[in-house]
Amino acid sequence: MPLSPAVSRKRIHTRRIEIQGFQREDGLWDIDGHLTDTKSYDFPNRYRGSVAAGEPLHDMSIRLTVDDAFVIRNVEAISEATPFAICPEATSSYEKLIGLRIAPGWSRELGKRIGKASGCTHLTALLHGAATVAFQTIFPLRHRETLEDPGEKKPPLLNSCYAFASDREVVKERWPRFYTGS
């Protein structure tokens, strides 16, 4: 069901985020994220002179290379369009993620390793979504059996969202031994 009809309005800002997962020939995985911010009007910018309507104020990409265990093996970040000349310098901060495992507590670890003042808000925003895309990319191909029949182990998706709450019908059907409803 779509959103309700909107009142008459004028679009001012558009953020586009695309994150894709790729299986590499060498057995690793690439998670590529791309973010653009555009305005519907021209505006002055001290660094660039001006930014035309539809021209990206932010145009940034990040690539995480991870293994089957979700450990980050490499990071590449670029900032092609930014509001300030200094912004691209933040991209090197993301190398601190090499060796980190994408797992519960991901956002907290990003805060510890990158922080706010050494990273870029926009690249870090991509990383939040990249974790989910990594899971969606790798888990179904490498860990399908734990989704189908986790055995005695708690299913990794249990209580991760509304549908997988331990007292919901989905859990009762898929993993009855972990069902807690009545």
C-alpha cells in the first residue's frame, strides 16, 4: 500500500542511497555503497563557487571487502563531490575498519573506530546500511542451513524484527522449539 496522497508541495532535497552486494571470484565479497545529495535549486558554495540544481552536493562511495565470516578485509572510500575542500581527507579514516567483524554492536564499533570528528557523516551513514546488505548478500549463500534448521542453536534471525519475534507465527512455523507464544 502506498503512502497517502501528499498535499501540494515542492521538492527541496533528494538523497539517493544505493548499496549492492557482490560475490567475488576470489571467494570474498564486496559491498559497494553510493550516496548523492541534490537540491532542487541553485545555491552559492564557498568551496565550489556554486552548486546548480540537480548537481550533487555530496557524491560519495564506499566499498567494504569482507569474508564469509563478515570480517572486513579492505575498505575503499571516495568523496567525488563535497561542500568543503577538506572533506575528502576523511576517507582515510575508514581504513580503521579493516579487521572489524560486521556483527551485533556494529554501530557502536563504528562510533569507537571512526567517531564523528574523524569521519564523514555521509560515508558513515552508508556503513549502517552496508551491514544489512552484507548480511543479505552472504548469509543466504553461505549460511542457508542455519536459517532452515539451526539445530539446537538459536536462529540468528530470532527476535531481529517484528516477523521473527519469538512469539510470532513465523517463528512457530519455522523454528517451533524457539517459539514462546501461547
